[in-house]
Amino acid sequence: MKKAGKKRSKFHKFLKLLGPGLITGASDDDPSGIATYTQAGAKFGHSLLWTAILSYPLMVGIQEMCARIGLVTKMGLTGIIKRHYPKALLYMVILISFPSIILNIGADIAGMGAVANLLVPVIPPWTFSIFFTMLLLYSIIVWSYRKIATVLKWLCISLFAYLFIPFITKTDWLGALKSSFIPKFENDIDYFLALVGILGTTISPYLFFWQTSMEVEEITQKNVVVDKRMISAMESDVQGGMFLTNIVFYFIILAAANVLFSAGIYNINSVEEAAMALEPLAGKSAYALFALGVIGTGLLAIPVLAGSISYMISEAFDWEEGLDKKFHEAKGFYGTVTVSLILGLLIQFLEISPVKALLYTAVLYGMIAPILIGIILHICNNKNIMGIYTNSRKANWIGWITLIVMAGASLFLAYQALL
């Protein structure tokens, strides 16, 4: 009994150590990410597995910068821009970020409604979408920050179903290993659409705002002084969270390559087709397993998306903000959450394919991320803002490589589209 108690105690301590980095990483594998990775594996087989290896240090580098900004300044990203940069830059950041995040919320809500309809076909998808929107609004407004954080950590478990597929299907492990470390490029617009989508859904702009503000929430809750030891703990948290998201996204591509690409299913046009990637594990229950994964990650990601917008707008207008506050203490903050979810819900009624909307969201992120990365790099090298915690040479190298890779892929996609 004592041993069991000690194990439980260690497990609870482990959960407490999992901070904003884990939630940020797990929410990165949202319905948009699942759709993007599944399409990449179905269309190109193993060819894009290398993106999971390449993107990991890039993701860690950018999210670590965002987290450090939050810890050192005790302000969110928009608040920093408002205080230290021209207003025109602030308005530009809001202008390019707000529409893409709303589209992401809408695409995720529509995707959740569509997969729930797979389970209960007699109920229309829009009915489920309305239900999920109301559920999310209630939980974000009524629950405390600690309760939200705990639930978000547990929802991360829904991401692991894809890890089993390559071990129960015929996998060319040598070919997969080769594709993981040797990039193979194709002079094809669909290939670069998938590449920009993958980069956009892994190095997502909304996560920059969320990570910064969540670090502020954490240190406010704990009432601690920031020092080098805390910076080091934050780095470990970010590395762990990003590692989780990349492991899952690697295995989603690999599963889709094994199941869909091998069967000649190269284009994913519906949630039913995306669910087929799980058939080897779940058989006739594949739809149910896929639905649970999409719904779980949607419930995980949408509060992050809505929270990102709310922090952004609240900081721009000097409103009270924070998930730890009651509704009457931060009406503007929670009002923005409400408006963003309702606007996202309305996208459901535009009759856009949920799968297409999820893919387009990822591509749009990939195209606007380089602008925000440039701003983050400038902040992290500004001694007036960061003091002794400015970027190291290594952090700058990673940041500039990330900016160049994402901008280069987006520009090449635009060039291919013009041709």
C-alpha cells in the first residue's frame, strides 16, 4: 500500500511539474494539425517525415523566447509591443493574427461537430458544434485557472492513439528512417502547400501569444521571483511539451502513409477518410477513436486559441485579464473569449468543408508566422526590455533559421501558385 501511495504521490508531483509548455505543445496537435498531418502522409507517404525532426529545435527555440519574454517582463506579447513599439506595429499584429485565429477556432469547432456526427448521424453536425461551443464557454468562464490547466493536461492523453498504428501495420522502417533525416523536395505546389501547412500548424502564431501570457499567469499564481533556475525549469518544460507534439505529429504522418497512401487514398476530403488512418488499430471503431481524438484535442486547443485572442485584445486596450479572474473582474477578457467562440461557430454555417478549413488555417499560419517571429527576435535582443535575459547567440541562430525556413517555404509556395 505504501509503495502504491508513493507511486501516486510521484505521479501527482510529475503532473504539477507539467506547466504551460506541455499544454502549449499538446494544443499544437489540434484538429487542424491532425488534418494537416494526415493529408501530408496520405498525399506524400513518408516524404515529409523529416519535418518532424527539423521543426523540433525551431519550435523549442521560438516558444522558449516567448516564455522568457513572459517570465522576465511579466507582460504578454501584445502588451510589450504596445509599450515599446509604434502603435502601427501593434495594429498590424492584431490585424494579421485575429482573423487567422478566428478561422482556426471555427475550423476546429466545425471539425468537432463533423466527427461527432460520425458517431450519431441522426444529429446534424451544427447541433454538436453549438453544444461544444456552449460547453467551452462555460468551462472557460466558470472554472478556475488551476482546474482548466489540470483538465487540459489530462486531455493530452487523447493524442497517443496514432503511436500504435505503425507497429500493427506493415511499416518500411528503413524507408521511414531515411525520410526522417534526408529531406526530399518535390517541385510541386501541393508539396509546398503541405510543407507550409505543417510549419504553420507546428510553429503557430497563436501559441506565441498563449505561451507568453501563460508564463505570466504561472508566476502570478506562484508569486515567485524570476531567476536563472526558473528560466532553466521553463526551458525543460517547453522542450518536453514540444517533444510531445512532434512525436504525435511524426506518428500521424507515418500512420497515414502506411494506411492511406499505401491504399491509394491520396486526398483527404472528409473526416470519414481521415478516420480511416486508425482502422488497423480500431477496426469498425476507427470513427469513434478518431472522433474522440479530434474532440479531445479540440477541447484542448480552442481555450488556448480563444485565450490567445483575449490576452491580445485585453493588453491592447489595458483591460483586466487572466483565466484566474472571475467574470466580473475581467469582463472585457471573457467578453472577447465569448465573441471569438461565437464568430468561430458562425464559420460552421458558411458550408466550407471542415477538412479544407483546417488545412487552409495551417497554411495561413505558415505565411504570417515569419512576421511575428521577426518581432519576437527584436524583443528578445532588446536590453531595455529583457535586461540580462536577452538572446544568446544560439537562440538568435535558431530564431533566424526558423524565420528564413518559414518565409522561404511561403514565398516558394506563392511562386508556385503564380506559375
